[in-house]
Amino acid sequence: MNVVISGWGSSGDVVPRIAVGAAVARRGHHVTFVGNPFFAGHARDAGMAFAPVGTIEDHERLTSGSHGYKLGAKGAHQLYATHYFPHLEGFFDSVMAAAGSGPSVIVGEFGGAVAAEVLGAPLVTVAVSPASSVFARSRHDPPHPERLMPPVARWLARSGRGLALLYGLAALRDRARRKQPAAIAAPGDDHPLLRLRTHAGLPPQTSIRPRLAICLWPDWFAPPQPDWAREAMIAGFPLYPRPTFPTGTAAMSTEVRGDGPIVVTAGTVAGPQRHLYDTAVAACVAIGRPAIMVTPQRSNISGELPSGITHLPYAPYHELFGRASLIVHHGGIGVTSFALAAGVPQIVMPMRGDQYDNGNRLVRLGVARMMSPTTTTPRQLARAIDSLSRSRSVARRCRSWQSRVDPDEGLRGAAEAIERLA
């Protein structure tokens, strides 16, 4: 079987797709990964052929935060218009070339989807988190909005029904104020996607639906809903590389892990991170806890680091999290899944996109607290770290969910599902 997988975005977006490709390749199939050359080594090390699109400088511009990311749908459109659509034709051409003339399965969106439509090949989409999937959207369990909410609303958001009620109340309020929902302009004739479809000899409106929409999370993190699209299939977390620490029923201790370091990470995409890291440093110093600050941009941390505080530009979560006593992070799905697998409490300080929804789902599981990355004080964060890391009830819940993490189910399930399309 020939499989072509395309991926674009930060490491949190691309590495799970590389992991899926690696799982398919291990089953004896030929897999080509199409993406930014920043990920070439990752793909080739995973046993795949690699087709580059764009330059490493393009990836650095995306992750530098210089695009001034806005929240909501308009922000997502801006991000794609600035960083993805200039390479849309490149993705299309590379997927077409990798597919060749024989039967193939195409895993991708936009450029990959247009290629699948031209080829008449089965199309598979991959969503790394519930809020990022258009096929796993539900009115019964809507995604958390891209903002922190006041206490009463936060309490309601701890269930899907409560969050749906909040959306309904907001709609009634807007109707009473005669406020119209923010509109996203319909794509004009010069939209890159429409130009590509015309170039490929396709009508403006797509007629293709994916044969499969893989959801890379377990059902206990975001349960399937009756109004999900029929193509949606839950696989599980794509823990890649595989954790070196015990997971599942092999890690059932309910002891509080209080002697390990606090790990602080805000992912690979720059944003309002200086306050987060500086607050975390001051909080850990105040309560005398060792900490590891993981960020590729040393400029995110002010001045010299005090004794007991270490900076690492990169750290393998699949190893480090097994030694941590608590993790402070931005709510990225990769950190979220490895922290659940490690069975450690989490403090989520979300900044954009699906991070708010991921954080809220961790709060529902009883293993995390959400706090602001820009207004939280060192004293507030110190209290939260001390409270969560010393709580036996939180430790029990962490171990309970950890016992349900199968480190192999996500990639195994995704690979088997793709294989069935051959």
C-alpha cells in the first residue's frame, strides 16, 4: 500500500502525523511524508520518504509569533492565509508526485484533499485534539471558547451540557443586544484554494468527504457524541516517542510525587510567554521547589536563573515527565497527553486555539487547574503548585486516568484504520 501524509504547522501539529506515518510504515507499507524541511529528519528517522515544501525559514517565521496571532476563527484564517496558503500548490504538487499513478491513500487537508479528489483516492483527515476537529464538533459538548471565564461560568464549563448552556445564554444575550456573530468573509475567486481547484480542473465546490476522520485522543478524554460526523473515529493519544516511564496498569501507585522537579513548558510557538516563565521561576523559588524551564527561546526568561532553576531549549517529554512532580504548560495536546500518561498534576495557562479546550477537559478529569498566562502572580501560582502537588486526592485521580492510558492504542488504531482503506 502506498500512503501519502501531509502535515503543516508547529511540532504539536506535525509530529502526531509523523507518528501515524511511522506506525503505517512499520506495518510494511510505503509512506511518504510531505511537509516543511524542518521535519525531514523526523520523517526519515521514522522510516518514511520525505518531500519538502517551503523552507526552514518559513517554519521559523511561523513559530516566532511574529504573525501576531489573533483568537477565534478570524485568527485561524489569518494564520492559514499568512503561512499555509502560499505553499498550497506546493503541497498539492508534492502529494500528487508521491502518489504516482498507482492506488494510494491520502492523509491530509487542503492541498492533500484536492490531490485526493483529482486522483479519486481515499482521503483521511487527522485531528490531534477535540477542538481542532470539524468532524467531531458537537452541540452537546462544544469546545471551550478561547478565553478564561469567570468562576460561575467556569463551574458550568466542567460538563458538556453546562458549556452548551453557556453558548445558548451568550446567543440570547447577543440577540437581545442585536449583535451579529462575527462574520468570516466567503472566499473570493482569487482565494488560493479556489485557484488551485481551477488549476486542477475541479469545480469550485468540493464534493469529496474523507473516508475516515481519525481523532487522536481516547474516548475518556472527549467522548463521542451522537451528532459527530459518521466518518469520525476515536483512536487514542499518539504517544510518540513511546514513553520510557511506566503507563497504564503498570503505574498504579497513588503516592504524591513531591520530590521531582516542576516542569514548565509553553510549547514551540512563541507568544505571551515571558510573563508565564518569569512567574513560574519566582513561584518555584518562593516555595523552594526545583524547576526545569523548557523553551527554545531563552529570551522568554528574564535575567540569570536562580539556583535550582534550569533552562533547557528542548526536553524529551517521553522521558522527562516520568520524573516530574507537576507540569505547568500552555495546554498543547502533546504535553497534555504525555502528562496524563505520566500521572502528574497539571497547571494549564492557555494562550490560543485548542489549548483552552484541552485545559478545560483536564479540569473535568480533576487533574489540573487553569490559570491566566498574563495576569497570574507568582504568589497565586506558588499556592496552586503547592496545593496540587501535595494533594492526595489529585494524585489518586492522576493515577486513575494514567491507568487508562495505553501508550500504543492511538497509533495502532490509526494505522489499522488506514490499512483497511487499501
